[in-house]
Amino acid sequence: MRMPFLRSLSFVRLLINPGGSAEHLATAFKGTSVLTSLKLNCSSVDPSDAKHLLQSLGSSIAELCVSGHFLQPGGGVVFANYVAQNVTLKKLRVEGCVSSETTDLDNFFKGLQSNNSLEELCLNGFSLAKPEMESLAESVAMLRSLKLLEVWDKGDVGGAPLAELVGRNTGLRELRFSAGLVRSYDAFADAIRKNTRLEKLSLNLVQHENVDVCVYRRFLEALSCNKSLQRVTLNICDGLQTAFCHILREMGTEARVDFDTCKYEVPDLAGVLSYPEPFNLRYLCIWSEVPTPSALQQLVNFHQLRSLSMYLGDDLVGGDAATCIALFLASTKTLREARFVFTTTEESTHTLLKGISCNRSISELGIGRWSFGAAEMDLVHQIIKANTVLRSLNICPRDCKKSPLLELLPKYLLDNDHLLRVHMGPVLANYPVTQQLQEVTRRNLSRLYRAVLFVTGSRGRRYADAFDRVCASPTLIKEVMKYASESEEVATQRVRSHKIYLDQHFWVEVGVVRGAMMCENSDGGVQLDQIGLDNWLCIRQFLKVADIREPPAQAAATYRPRKRRYHSR
């Protein structure tokens, strides 16, 4: 089987039984000459089959994600050889499994030292003891090409070896370390005083007993002396958030530190929200009862908040609380994810939807237990029709089976070109509705893909129409970045230049004319046939590709048999 155009392939929880299935898969891999991204997440695979699959992988793969089973053949030597010899591999992710052995990891780490192309390495779900962590740090120190290291350990390993790696001032630009112990902060404090190259550091450290806020002070003092670190992300122990904010302010590091917390009960929330200076809290999750309006009013001070979740009790969220939340939603420019699970009246739903309608930053929205009337349904329709940023929508209204949303939401979605995931709970409550939602999201995914192709050079009415529909969406820029492996700045400029191209070559792309209609007149100005360009652009802003009917087939393309002439003799 040959798949010469396949560029990306993903297997999740793949079960490979002994006896031939691996051989068929290996044959398929050999037929993918341009495959650049592969994910092989196996729930079970025999070491001999894993070896066979590794040997069948082509040299074009730049991004690889595999489960720990692939470390087993030859005690990690087979996988190490593949990594060492692949000169195109840029990103590597290895998912841990229960059967991974220490020797497998040691050999793999040694193989890493021979690779000169790897830029990103992620180890997820391993239980690394101190010797393995030291071996990893030593190998990474020799990888001059590596820019990002991510270690998500499921044990309670100390982070001292990784801190020493930071202190050695290698070419590493970003480190993400999770599941180490809080006491590792001292080691990282010493390391960042020495480092002059690291730009981003994320520490998700855990503790087994109550710790004093002073554990963070020494680290933040060292950060204040470091000039290269631009962004530091920390998780803060429960109950220490307010004191931590005071230290941030005292050290002058509040602009460079984001911090994550799991959840706030209402008493803790009031203390944090009442802090007089805004700080870089990124994730805020509010549980238990409805916070007071005075506490919710402080949300507008959180200029770095990326994710807000509210899982409240059975009490109704009334007018004052809904107004405070709506004001925040209307004003924030950083919030990307929002989830609201609490009971509302139709009036408070209306207030909240008004706030959402003014928002231009949220890309993932979840709503649960809200009540919808006719006026609220109109607002939902307006939001769906006008919003170009929202990618994911999850709605589970109060009394779902009787809600008017069940019938109207699929119809509303026909007016949206940007939503890629839509779910209306509970799961399988109405299969026909689920089918309709899936059809719309599949349509939007196809349009997004064609728009990306237009940006990367494809021409024609279908590609131009897709681009015309989604060119204002931030999602298009992200997809162009992935497809063309470009920076955000370059991808943004690509989209912008193709918007100008479509404006100027509109009639060519819709198929009305065959050649370019742009020309320069005698005074150096640009005109479109006999219409000045500025005048045309005024018309263009009200005209879409979809507004132009496809031209009928050319008469010359239709076969007309010649009439035979009969001559009398």
C-alpha cells in the first residue's frame, strides 16, 4: 500500500497483536515518502514488532511521538540508533509505560548525544530516579541543537540534575519540569543566577506537607537578578497565593511570572481578588458557592488571565453577579478558555450572553445549566453568526431535552464558518442533532484546509471562497504556521498579502475573467479596468466570492456536430 501524499499520521491506543499486523503497518510506512509527522501511541506491542516498525520508518519524519514500548527492543539500542541516525528529526516525544526499564532509558539517552538536529524533546509519564535524571541532563547538555526540554515525571523525583543543567548555561531556551518536589526551588534559584540563555522556565512542583511562602522568596530573588528569562510559570501551593503576590510585587518580578492554581474556595478567592495590584494569574477555577459581587468585580484587574472556570453550587447566579462576570467577559483581551457551570435565570443568561457577544478573545467556551428563552436564542444566533474567534463550543442547557437550543442550534451553525468543535450535552441525548452538528464542523474543517492551501499557493474559486470566509480568523494563521512550519509573524504576513491579492484579483479567482485586470494609468495610479482601485476596494468590502454566481460553461466547450451537406449530382 502506497500513500505518497500523506504528511501526518496519528495512532492512539493502538493494539498490535503478534502475528502479522506489525508487518502490514511497516509496509504502509515504507509507502509514505513524504510523511513528516507520526504518532504511535500503542497500548501493547511486542518488542520484535516494535523493532520492525522502527526499522521501517523513513528518514523524512521531523515530528515523532511514540509510547515507551519502542524503548524495549535491544534494551533501548534500536530506538537510540534510529534517533541518532535521523538527521531530519526536530521534535521527539516519548510517552512512558509500565514496562520501561532503566537500561532502556540509559541507552536511549546515550543515543541522543549523537543527534545533531533535535530541537524539542518531551518525556512524559516516566518515573525517573536520580541516576536516570542525571543521565538525561548529561545527554541534553551535549545536544547543542536542543532548544526545548519537557519532563513530566509521575514520581517525586528531585529536580537537582535539571537545575544543574540550567546552571551549565547550554543552548537550551525553554525548560518545562513537572512533578518534582518544592525543595527543588533552591537548586533552581542557584541555577538561574548563573544562566544567561534560558528564556522560558515552567516548574510544576508538588509538596506533601504545608510549606512556608519563603520557599518561593529565594527563587524570586534570583529571578530578579536574571536578565534572560522572559517568562516563568509556577504552580503555587494552596493557601499561599495572596502572600506569594506580595513577594512578587516586592521583588519586582510580577511582569515575568505567571502562576497556576487548581481551585479557589470562596474565602480564598476573596483574599486573592482583593489584592490591590493586578498580577499574572493565568488559570482561575472557582468552586463551591456563588462569590459575592464585590469579589467578582475584581476580575477586571486580571490582565493575564487565560482560562476561567466557574463550577458553582445549586444557588442561582442572579443579576448582580451575572453583571460582574459579563463586564469582565466584555473587557478582557487575554481570556482564551471559559467554562461556566451554574444555574441561571433567563434574565441573567441574557446579561451573560451580552458580555460574551462583546468578547473577541475566547476560542473555547463551555456553558452548563443556563436557561434560554426566545430573546436569549436570538443572542446565541448573533454570537454564532458574528464571532470569528470561537473554535470550540460546548453547551448543556438546563432541561436539555426541552430546550429550544436542541432544534435551533444546528440551524444557527449554518451561518458560522469558524467553529471546528461543537457539542451539545448530554452525550447521545439526540443522535440526529449530533449528526447535524458534526456535518457543520466537518464542512468548516474542509473550508479551513482549503483556505490554508490558498495561502500556500493553490488557486481557483473553491480555495478563494474558503479563504474569503475565514481570512479574519486567528485559527487560519495558526494552521498556516503548522502547515508551512513558519513563525506567527511570517504566517500573519502571508495571510495579509493573500487578502490583498484576492482584493485585486477578485474577478480572476471567481472565474469571471481569465487574466489580471490591474494596470497603471498615465499618472502612475493603479486602476482596475476603468475603475480606480480605491473605488473598487470600496465595492469589494461588500462583496464576497460566494455572492458571485458561477459562470455558465463556455459555449465552445459544448460539442456541436457539423451538419452534413448533400450535393445533387
